[in-house]
Amino acid sequence: MATPLHSASTTDSTEAKVLAPLPYELPPLPYAETALEPVISARTVGLHHGTHQRGYLDKLAKLVVGTRFANMSLEGIIHATSGVAAHAAIFNNAAQAWNHAFYWRSLAPNGGGRLPAPLAARAEASFGTIEAMIAKLSAAAVGEFGSGWAWLVQDGANLHVMTTANAGTPLTERLRPLLAIDVWEHAYYLDVESRRADYVKGVMDRLINWQFAYDNLGA
Ligand SMILES: [Fe+2]
């Protein structure tokens, strides 16, 4: 990604780095907590951002104290710990922190609707029609078993739909994420209980941020 989404706070005291967790900044939401209503309630957004996302960052800060990961970016930690069993907890919290920051930017008030023309052309080249891409992304989000994520990603000239379980992220597959849909229950359960399909339809029809996907497109 062009711009790191997070950074660890810095301090001049080496001793402090070893003894106390450095807080990671919780990136602010790019809109008000009420902005995604009625699809996603302010209560869900507030808990999801202020409790869950903050929780991943707070746990990460504690886990990296005194390790070589302490001053790395989230992306650096993700790449350094992916697939390393001994560092699974660090990976999970770093990846969840990154995924959530990306997720909020994948949504927008008054989203959905028409795709920017260059993105539409890529979608048609990869999926046949825009509708086919939306159907595939929706089905992936609804069908992912348990907790995880549905993604629109770019691999060279092609766009793909993929899912990741738990904290998985396309960054470790060397794929360029364009959009993320969180399908952990905490993303929708307060609003639609177990009806994940209702949440996904609301997201795709009214919130998905095609402009953000377009902005993420590489050459
Ligand atoms: Fe989440």
C-alpha cells in the first residue's frame, strides 16, 4: 500500500520501549459513527471501531514489547510473522488491526452505485460483467464459514474475489487489496442477528466504496 495506515508512537527513551507497551494509534473513522445507518448502526460501528479494533491494537502493543517487532509498521509485522507459529498472536492482532482500518475505508455513506470507468473496465475484463463481480463478492462474503473476510483484490491485470479466515489478509499472498468486507459476527450481529446475507446486501447496495477500490488500483 502506498501509505502506512498505522505507526507506533515513538519515544526517546530506550528503557521505556522495553518496560511499557507503546500505544498504537487507533485510526479515526473516515466518517461519523452514524454515517453507515441504517445498514450498520452507530452502536455497531462504535463497538466495532472503539472496542474491537482498539483491542487488537492494545493487545499488539503489549505483545511486541521488547521484541524486534516493536518499532515496525503493521505491514512490516504482518509480513515478518505470517506463517510463524510462535508469532501467531502478534500476526493475528496486527493483521486484524490492518484489516479493520482497510474495511472502514472500503465503506462510505451513499456508497454502492456506479463504478469509476477504469474500475468498471477491469471488472468486466475479469468477471464478464460488473453484476457478476458483485454477485461473486457477495456470495463469498455470505458463504465464508465462521469468522473472516471477503476481498476484492488485484493480481496484475486481473481482479479476483477471495476470502480469508480469521485474521487472514491478502497482503501475505502478495495480492493488492481493493476492498474488504468484514464478516465476523461483531460486524453485523447487533443489527441483523445471524442474517449475514442482509448485512452483505446492504453493504453492496448502499455502502461499498467503489472510489476507494479505484484509488487502490495499481498499474
Ligand atoms: Fe471486525
